[in-house]
Amino acid sequence: MSESVLAQLAALKLAPVADLKRKWRDLFDREPPPYNRRFLESRLAYRIQELAYGGLSEEALERLDAIADELEGKVTKARRASATGRPIAGTRLIREWQGKEHCVTVRRDDFEYQGRPYKSLSAVARHITGTNWNGLVFFGLKNQGRRT
């Protein structure tokens, strides 16, 4: 983090509530909510960093929208599967198989294993083991058998 951002974050702890509310108005262009000091500090700290370094990625925003829709009961089956069944892009999945460690990188539309793209985790698991596997089960993202 840059010095100015760190200084702003440190200043939040020492600022009176009136100053926090004034900062809220500056950063959000609206009146602050009637919440406690701790909430104001944490939300202001997030906003300062968001403005300095950027906000959530487009993918993260889409996932949050999907989760919100699911909570409201508006989700189609296909969207629910894509929102909850796939790790976030950039995640590295590591699995030991027959004494060898295998590392897969989740990308936006596919998976990378040993420099090659694969359409699914199951395809990667099949390449590693030589047999058909559910990729989520093979990499420990889903329990095999019944859910409890």
C-alpha cells in the first residue's frame, strides 16, 4: 500500500466520529448510516483502498449477483451450477496422486495443467489418472457419495 493510503487508514482510528461522518459524505456522496464507529471505520477503510487500487473484478461482481439472486430465489439451474460449482479464476488446485504433486490453475473459461488448457476438471483428472473421475471429487472440492 502506498504511504498516503496507509496514513489515511491510520488516521481513521484517531478521528472523532464527526470527522468520520464528514469523510463518509466526501467518499460516498451521501449521508452516513446511523451505525457505530467500528462500522464507519471499516467501510471507510475499504472505500479508501477501493478508490486507490480498484474495486472488485467483473467476475467477482457477477458471482455476488448470482449469490444474491439465489438467495432471492431467482436463479435458474444453469446459473446456480456455474456460480457455486466452479472455483474462482486464479485458484490453484493441488492434488497428490501416486506420489506426484499435480497443480491445476483455474482460468476464466477453462483450466490449465502442465501448460495445456482443459475444458473441465474431469478432463484433467482423466489425464492424470487414466480413468474417468468427477473432477470436483478428484480435487477435493466435493465429497463423493451423500452430502450431510
